[in-house]
Amino acid sequence: MASSDPSRPATGYPFVPNGINYPPPPPGTAYPYQAPPPQPANPYYYNTNQPYPNQRATLLRRLIAALIIVTVIFFTILFIIWLVIRPHLPEFRVTSLSVSSFNVSSSSSSVTGNWNARFQVYNPNKLKISYDDIQSSISYKSEFLSQTRIPPFKQGKRNVTDINAEYGAMGSYIAGRAVNQINGDKGRGSVSFNLKIVVDAVYRVGGFRARRRLLRAFCDDLAVGFSGNGGSGNLTGGNLVWPAQSTKPIILYTPNDGVSLTIAQSNADFDHLSGTDVCEITGSHPYVPQLPIITDSKVSVLALQITLFPNQGVSIGATVHHGVLDAKNVAMFIRAWAHVHKQFSENENADLITLPPELTPFLARTIIEDPDGIDMLYLNSWLGLNLPGLDTNIHRSLKPFKQAITDPYSKVRALVRLSREDIKNLRERVLCQIEKLHVDTETRPMHLSSFVLAYAYVFVRVFKAKGLERDDKVVLGLTADCRARLGIPENYFGCCVMPFFVHIDPETIVQENGFLNVIERLSEIIVRLNKGVLDGAKEKFAEFMTIRPGTLMVTVSGSPQFQIYKADFGWGVPRKVETPSIDKTGSISMQENADGRGGIEIGLVLLKHEMEIFNSLFVDGLV
């Protein structure tokens, strides 16, 4: 083997290039070569594994995410607010329209007249509205008659505002054909006019303007009734109808519709009729009008009768259809009528007489919300009824029940009064019984209003006067006014009541504490009423139908809060107010005392011998 060249590098070991002088290895090292010295940094080298993230980019991403979240929340809140306060159109209703000095000349094709209209504007929004530049015009069909401007006004949230408009025409030209039509309509008793309102409405949220709209309201076919060739007239009324194509009854006006008014004269003893002595129920029937029934599905809403007793006095009778009006509306109407009559009698030259707010009817029925469809539930139940006096062959009949009075000549009517002092003593008596019996009023609440005390006191004595047995069925009921409890204006003109019933054990009535027991049962109704006037409304109709025939059912007609004795026609307050409907229903009537000193007046109908027992029990109980 040839010897190796010592100057030749060994294969497989690092070769030290020329020009690089490595320092000698330290002695004792196993590896004879050291690592090369550090090389200078490469300016083109990029390290992809950065030890720390870019804080600026992270902050930017967070800001963008936060902005998106805030934007979504903002628009969600904005959408919810829009759903809550989105603007609805205000409602315009004509509550009265009268015309005076109305004359149409055929020779000159001209019209002369003065119109006075009263509007009711309802704002259904949770926004305020400003009404500016209000213009209104009146026309006959397409013939323009007159125009006027109405002062601007502002309206609060869910507010009702009454505005007046006066129109005048002095020899204004109209087409000859319109002249003949107006004279023909006037000869038939009524002329229909059209009213138009144009207004610039601004919706406001706080102090900011939310939206501006130009509104146009049209009130067409407003029939004004005329008597003979007179130049004055007023709005006429309509009827309650149930067309075959309609799921609900409606109020419909057609030409020549109106309110039935009977003028009569009587030679009866006015002092006896208006007194407080016990009298036969038939004595007042001739002075109450019958509600006109046009067809089975078309009936009048109101009928009036004025009876003159020469040199003695006058009586005013009213009959209404409770499908449209309730007892509060009747009291409102009578008081409003009396107010207008008194004002005119005191000032015959008055151009315009306005009603006080509590007597001005609120007519916007759209304020009634019924998301559960209770109206159709009741209507469908009504269509399926099969009751005595109800023609089942005519399902859409609107005629009142043919409810006959049993033994009309054996029954008498009485009007009893509880003074304010009487009610105070009854309340103290009940409080003493509660304390004596250690009644826990937390678990057994006692509602001791004047209404409940009077109702319970009279009912206990009616029960005893009738001589009912312990196993008889007895039901107490009352009709609650729903207006305040549903956020509806107190002057809402329409039927807005809900009945409440409670069964009571006759055994508890005849006990020593029977008066207290009846108060407790009535208080249960009040508690249910305060929890929610519509609670259980869907089952109310079926609950009523479960009451068996022969059950003594006592309810209340009227209320002391209606203040019917304030109806002053200019002759002073009424001497007596009666509710003849209790002759058929067996209810008791309630109103405030006629003397105006507080207390309650109760009307009731019983058999003659029962009334004698009742009067004795009534007086003895107050001693």
C-alpha cells in the first residue's frame, strides 16, 4: 500500500478554505475543529416566525368588531322604537253638523247658508302632532259650496281634540241640476253634504320633528234633516244592521233615517208617578217608547218620548239598543241634551254651544283593541243560541228578546234610599263584625265601597222577602265599566261593559252574618275585576249559559257614578229617575240620591206581599 500524502486533506472532514484562519482548538478537545465564527447578517433574510403579534392589527380588528356590534344593536333598538312609535294616521270624525239660513234659488242658481261643523280628531300615536295650515270645505256631491280655514293646534300622545269649523255661502253659484237635486232632497226631509279637510301634520318626538305629512280627510254623505221648508237642520241618525256579507253588525245610515221621537200628552197624576211611594209597575209603561224594529236584521238604536202633563210637569223616556250603547251612554246623552237645552233657553241668540269634556262623546272605535278575537267568539256563540223569545230561524236577528213580564199587575216598584249617614253606619257595623270574628282581611279581602254596601244590604233583604229555601240557586252579578281599566277615555260612546257573576250559598245568607258573607262574595268579584277586566273573557259566555233556569239571579242596572240627576233642562233637576227594564230582568237599579247630599237610590220590583216584607226588613235594618 502506498503511503499517503500528509499535506492532502482527509476526505469527509470539513475543509478549511484558504484565507480563513481558524484559531487553534483548545487543548484537550475531542473535536479538533471549532465552529466557524458568526457570519454577518443577511440584509435580504426575513424571519416568518415573529416572536410577538402585530398589536396595531389586533386593535383594528377589535375596533371593527365592536363597531359592527354597536351598529347591529343600534339598528335593532331603532327598529323596536319604530315598531312602538311608528306614526299612524290621525282619525277625523264629524260629531255634529248643522245648517241655518239655508236657501237655494232656482232663478239665480245660487245657494245661501251657514254651516257649523264639529270635528273630533284622535291621535292614536305615541307621538305628538302639530296641525298647521288647516283648510276645510263643504260641498253637495261635486258642487263646491264654501271653504274656511281652521286655527292650527297641537295634539298630545293618544289625545282627542275637538275643533269647530264655520262655513258661509252668500248667493254662491251652483249648477242648475244641483239646484233641483238639493230642493228635491230638502223636500224629502234631508240633504247630504260632503266635508273635506286638508292639513299639514308634523309628527314630533320630544322637541324633534320626526315626519311631515299632508293629510286629506273626507267625510261624505253627512245627512242633515230638514223639517218642511225650513232653513235649519241637523245630522240625522242611522240604524243597527247585520248584512249577509258582513261578519259583524254595523251602524248604517241611509236617506231619511233618523231617531224616533214621540210627543204625547197625559192626564195622569204626575205627583203620584214622580213620587217615591210604592206603585204598580204598569204605571210608567205608557211613557217609555218602543224601539222601532224595521226588519229582523235592522233595528233602531235609540227611541225617545216626551210626555206633557198639563200644568204639572213633563217626562222624558228613552229606549236604547244595548248592542250599541250602554247605561253610561244613556246618562251621557240625557245630560248632554239637557245641557244644550238649558244653554239655548238662557241665551236664544247663542251661535254655538259646546259640551263639557265629560259629555262630549268619544267616537273613535279603533281605540278598542281585540287581539284575541273575543268579538267573533261572542258573535259565533250568539248565532248558536236557542233561547225563549229568540227566533232561531233568523240567526242574524238583532231584535231584543221578547221577554214577557210575569204577573205584571201583581208586581210593584219601589224606590228606597240610603243616605250618606246610613252607608257610614253600615260600614262601621261591618268593621265591627270583622273585628269580632277576627277575619283576616289579607286572605279574605273586604271591599266596603258605598256600591257594595248598598248592593249587599238590599240583596239580603230581597232574599229574605222572597222566602227562598236553603237549597235554592242564587247568583249575584254586576256589570263593570271597562273604560278606565282598559285605558279607554271615560267619554267613549259605545257599549264597553263586562258582566261578572258569582254563585252564593243560600245557607250563608240566612246566617247571623249573612250581610258580611254577601259582602265577601261581592268583594271576590271586585278582586277579579281589579286583576284584569278581560281575564277569563273567552269563557264568560259559556259560563253565563251554565246558569240553570229557576236560579235567582240579581244584577245591578245603572251606577251612582253616572250622575243622572245632574240632567237639568233648565227646569231644575229631575224629581225621579226610573229604570223600567228591571220589570222584566229582575235586576235592581242604582243611582245617586236625588237630593245631591250623597248616598244611593235603589229601585226594585217585587210581588206586593214581598215588597211589604222587604220594606219592613229594610227599615228595621237601619235602626
